[in-house]
Amino acid sequence: MIKGRVHSIETFGTVDGPGIRYVVFTQGCNLRCRFCHNRDTWEYGEGKLMSAQEVVDDMMKYKTFIDASGGGITISGGEATTQAEFVEEIFRLAKEKGVHTCLDTSGFIDIKSVESLLKYVDLVLLDIKHTDTEVSTWLTGQSSEKAMQLARYLDKENIAVWIRHVLVPTISDEEEYLKDLSDFVKSLKNVEKFELLAYHTMGIHKWEQMGKEYSLNDIEAATEEDLERAYKIMDIDNLR
């Protein structure tokens, strides 16, 4: 029986894929994003130990609503792929029940470790943090190159993807970076949707509660005007 560590579950998610989603947030992450609003998901070995079957059995309680809305199950994190075997088994069982599957990932993974898992994935939500290696490393602890490699692999395998990018004022909203990201997204044939996510400060209290220093205190939340400016620079309205 395959088990994994689960941070939390949202039974009626509406922002992590199409329709109403049963969203599993796994515990443990291999990035250290300065803007993370789920700081409490980073550490490994914490969270609730659950079997894949337990997760799917609980999801089935909501299948009527999931089906009616064209929804499904989304596994997020933390970083879900750090528990690839657990996630694969959940998706395999979900597919047996006719449920749409969605993987939410930062893409900081070795592709070989998720090739088997991706066979059970209908949609990938891929977060590309920053196109500049140096800035990405400062912002998240790692370069975004692996995420971009994953995007190319998904394109080759014709696996549908929604690409998302957190717009952090003065850090990831520079025109040259946005144009680089736009060029990359436009080079892919499997992108069904592109979404800019506004940086917000709602997660700061979690850092404070854990006694951790939040290093972006001087950065203000992104506004609707910031988002529209970025979309205009990227010229990517057909994917919104």
C-alpha cells in the first residue's frame, strides 16, 4: 500500500485547474521561494500520512460535484513530484474512476523520475518562476531551467499544460524578462492557457508564526494594473 505525506486537502477548489477540483496539497518542497504563501509545506516528514487509496476514497465523496462541473483531482504542494510514486498511484486510481487528473508543479524535477507518473496526467499546471537564471536562483533557490526542460518534454509528449507565473513587482515584472517568457511560451504547441498570478502578502503571517524571516517585506502586492501591463508586454491574450 503506497502512502505519502499530505499537508491538507481542499474539497471544492476552483483555481487549480478546470471545474471543481479535489485538491491535495502534499508535504515537502525542494524550492525555497521567497514569496511562498505556504511556508508550512516545506519540511519533509510532516503532515498526515495517507495511502493513495484513502485519498481517492475521500475524493469519491465529491465526485457528483466534480463530474457536474467538468472538474477533477489536482495534486499540488509543497512540490508534489517529490512524492512521485504516491502521486502516480493516486492518479492511476483516479483514472480508473474516470476522474480528470491535474499535476501542479514547479517543474524542478528530473524528468526520468516522473515519466511513469505523467502517463496518468491529463493536465499539468507548470509554474515558471523566472527566466533569468541568476534572479531565479536568488528568488527560489534554483534556476528555472528544469521547469523549462519539463515544458519542452510535455510539448513533445503532447501533454496539455497551463503555464503560470507569479508577477512580483520589481523582481519578475521587468519588460525584458516578460518578453523572454512570452517567447518561450509561444514556442510551445501544448499550452492551453497562460496565467499571471499577482504577488500578494497574505502568507507573511505563516512565516511569522513559524519564526521565519520574510525577506520581501518591502515589496508591495501586484495590482490589476500591474497584471494588465504585463499581459500587454507579453502579447499573449489568445492564451488568457
